[in-house]
Amino acid sequence: MKGGTMTHGGHLGELKSQKSYKLIRLPGTMDKEHKLPPGGSLDSGLGSEFSSQVEKGVHFPSQNGTKNDSLEIEEPVKIMERGQWGGKLEFILTCVGYAVGLGNVWRFPYLAFKNGGGAFLIPYWFMQLFVGMPLFFMELSFGQFASLGPLAIWKVNPLFKGLGYCSVIVSAVIGLYYNVIIGYCFFFFFASMSDPLPWSQEVTSHNNTNSTVLIPSNFTNSTGTERSKSEEFFYDRVLNMSDGLHDFGAVRWELALCLLLAWVVVLAVLAKGIKSLGKVVYFTALFPYIILLALFIRGVTLDGASDGIYYYLTPQWDRLADSTVWSDAATQVFFSLSACSGGLILMASYNKFDNFCLRDALIVPIVDCLTSFFAGLVIFTVLGFMAHQKGVSIDEVARGGPGLAFIAYPEAISNMPAPTVWAVLFFFMMLIIGFSSEFSIMETVMASFIDEYAFTLRKNWRNSAIFRVTVCMSFYLLALPMTTRGGFYLFELVDNSISGFPLLFVGLFECIAINWIYGYNQFADDIEMMLGKRPCFYWRFCWSFFTPFVLFVVIVFKAYQYEPLTLEDYEYPDYGLALWWLICLFPILAIPIVFLFKYIPRRQLGVRTLMKPTLEWGPTFEENRRGTKYERIKNPIYGKTNLSFIHDEQTDSNYLNSKLSNEPPPSYQESTRM
């Protein structure tokens, strides 16, 4: 075959085995006669990509000899290799950096303190064992088997491709505002390089309004209360906050520059995808532990540190009867591991086919748990010192989220000996932890679309680079409103809306799609192909029953507990709450929308048929389809619908069409049956 039609006597099996073709469907009368969508494929898998290496097609002459009803061969279009990790350690460190984020530092310690101290570790580890680790292993196995990103991988069930879009949309939104936090860290990092620290002095307010909406109830302002200097610095100097969401005001140029710097760093690290990311993670994943250890050693020597640790770890056993504690534990585990946001599937897709991903699925969650616990010790030694200095109880200074990182901890540092040194170390650590997660989040977004549109975006390095630059520039512009005087209201709204329901829905439907529709037995066979042994009963119980049940309960519980968003004493207006629902529901709606988009044009085939894997599903690389376990996947995949006659230019198109329309393609299970 040379760029024209297939010679007489060709066979489609040969075409498949080369893994270097793409069937291109040209519009014509076939669409009308067989009720296929314009430009649609002849079946659920026949018209899509056979390879990520070369693009070709096959010519089907029409009955009248014209080329209107044809599939043509295109000249080969070479594209760049997808690439793999340079070693097993690169993958593990990337997953650790992806999982261990800012939430480990500012969310877990506060949740543990709020939900029973040491008693919170019981529901936390329980949820880790029965929700976190199972989802982690399932997604690693899923991505490693197919070597595809979270969009392209849904060849396993085209009707559920909306799950891929939902997870990528969520990652995109998280990546958008996560860099805003990193921008705050840059601001504080640069501000820390002064003596005395700027938040240890009186701050001249840049805000002309007498806004007190963000002041906690235990502080007062000039009309009757006193704010801490660190609060004044954050709210008045850094954010220069307005009265509310209705008053965005001007862009804070200092924050805008810090945000720009953050996006420049992201672009520089991800310019070559995992090739550059895999080298950076040796620093970003490991160095924060050195700083955490240094902060802990310094913290335990401070007055009041033991009180902080006592408050952090003292179990309140009665809290275990509170359903909120279990819900918080499940939610924290779920989001701490970054499950179901597409990143785990993508990172695992760059592994070698036989990588022992079960080991990775145990190591990373354990490291994540221990990091969260240790970060809590670091934080509460300093909060104990802060409470001792003020002569108040721990619960009056303990807080979670940005308030811990940018108000409570900086205030405590300012009262330490050599405060500048510790402030620089702390915010440098926050930068590294933030970037280690942001790199993986944005690589998930970029690589997902590069995989989905490989023949364009992986055609050469230039196309890929232009796409990455465009994404970073666009995200910077989209995030600029969060650097205005009213930007913090928007930041909290976006953070609260996107980190709730969407990923829980993805996790629930992933369990259903993989273990109930695709089938646990088939999925276990796939894992056996990679690891040499099938998953034990524990994984089957979790994937098929317990994990989806817990996710469903958490969704219902969170819906029952829903309260309109507030920010301290500030109540969001109706249009703000409407925006909250829009951001929350937008990625979730991708699931039914894509389902209907895929189903309606081919509904005559039935839901059961359309939910079967396409002909392309299986290990991506040819070498993984060889040997006793792999050979059966290759040629027999076309056995049920015999298309060996397609080379015959005299073939009656009506006969061809009837064969294709009346006999749906074989499922992956049928094709791989011994």
C-alpha cells in the first residue's frame, strides 16, 4: 500500500497488526442509508485511531464507482512518541508530590483538632484503607494498562467518556486557583526577606472602606475591637479587600506579578511534559521534608509546644459517634490523594506495562498519611507556642485553610528568635509543596488534550509547545480577577464549589463503569496481564461494593448538610450562590451530556452494545500484545465481523453496509476470549 487504495487481496487484520493506521470516514450516502451521524464511524471503534504513530485509512468504493461513500488512505503522518518515566522512582515521587499538597499542611491538622484529635485518626485510616487506597490502585491499574490519558482511555466505555471530561475540567479549575495560592506564597516569600517582618509591624491600610466582614468574632476593629497585625497585613496589605463580591476593584499589580511568576515557573517545568517534570520532582517531592523536619525541631523547643501537641493528639472518643467526623475523614482522604481528578490515570499511563503498580498504590497513600500527621505536629507545636505567648487556649488560635498559612503561622513565626530565617524557610516550603501539586495538575490538563488530539498536538514539538504556552497564558488571564480587591471572595467561592461534589461523582461512576459495566473479572484479567497475578478479594470487595457505597453516602450526606456559602461573617449574594452552583454542576453535567451525545446518533445499536469497549481497547503498545497472554488480543479482534473483503472494489456497498449495520462489533471480552 502506498498512499492510495489497498491492493486487491489486502486484509484488515494486517492493517490492525501494524498499529499504524487511522480509518478516515468521508461523508456520503452511507450516512443517509444507515442513519449514521455525518462524519460518524461505521461502528463503535472502526472509525477511530488505530495508532499514535501513523495515520492512514482504507478506501471503500461506492456502488456507483464514485468516492462519496469511501474511506480513504492518507499518507503517513508521524507524531512524537508519548514517552515514559525515566525510572520507577520518578513516578513514585511525582505521585507523592501530586498527593502531598497544601491541604496536608493547612487542612488535615485543623480537621484532626476539630474532629476529636487522636480519635480522628481512626476514621481517617479506616477511610484510607477502604476508600483511598482502592481508588488509588484502581486508577493506577486503569491508566497503566491502556497507556492513555483520562480522556482517551474511555475507549473502554465510550458512553462514559464524560467522566474523563468531568475530571479534566475539575483539574483545570483547581489548577486555575491553585496558582493564585502560590502567588500569595510568592508575595509572603519576598516579604519575608526583611527584618523586621512586615506583619510584625503596624500596617497602614490601603483600603479606604471600613470593612470588618472578615474579622473573626473574637477580634474587633477600630469601632470596638482589635485585629492582629498578621490579619491586618494579609487582608489590608496583601489583598486590600473590598466590601464584597460586588466590588472587584482594580487588579493588585503585586499579586498579578506574583501570579505571572507562578505561571512562568509552571510553563518552564512542563515545557517538555514528563521529560522535564520527572527531573524536577526529585527536588519538589523531597526537599519539603527537610524543611518540615527543621521546623519541627525548632517548634518542639518553643514554650507551649507540648500543649499544642497535647491538644492535637488527645483523643475525644465521643466524637466517633458523630457522622460529620466520618464524612470529613472520607472527604479528606479522597481529596488528599487527588483521586478521580485524572492525574493518577495520566501519571500511571507513562509507566512500563509490567510496572508493579500495586506497590506504588500502597507506598504513596501511606506517605501521604504520614506527611499529613507529621505536618500536624509541626503546625501545632507553633500554635501551642502562639497560644502560650497570648495567654489563650489553643482553640482560639487554631484555624484551617489560608488563614493558617497566611495569618496564624506567620504571626507565630514573628515571635520566634530569628524570625526572618524561619519565615523564609516556611514560605519556601509552601512554594515547593504548592508547585509539586500544581505541576501534576496542569500536566494532567495539558497531556489529556494532547493525547485526545495527538495527530495535531503531538505532530511535532512546536505544536505541543504552542499548545502549552497558550494554556498557561489563558489560565493566567482567567485567574487575574482573583488578584483584584474583591478577588479573595471569588477565590473562596471557586475553591468551595469545585472541591465538593464533582470528584465524588466521578469516583462513584468510575467504580460502576469499571467494575460493573466493564466487569470486575475482565478488569482483574487486565491487571493479571500486567502484574502476573489477579487482585485479591479485598480489592474486589472495595471496588465493587464498599468504596462506591461510601462515596454515595458521602454525596448524600454532603447534600443534606448543604448550607449557603459564607466567608466568616460575609454572606454571599444570590448571584454569588448562583455562580457557586454553576461551577459545581458544570463538570458534573459533562457526564450525562457526553452520554447522550454518544448514544443518540447510534441508539439503534442499543445501550448494551454502545457500552462495550471499542476495537481499540487494550494495551496501546504492540509489544504488550505479544506472548501467550497478549497474542489473542491482536488479530481475532475482527473475527466476528469479517471485513476481509473490503479490498474488493467490486463489492456491493449495500452488502457491506448491511454487514456493518446488522452485526455490531465484537466486545473486548468476546475478542479476547481464549
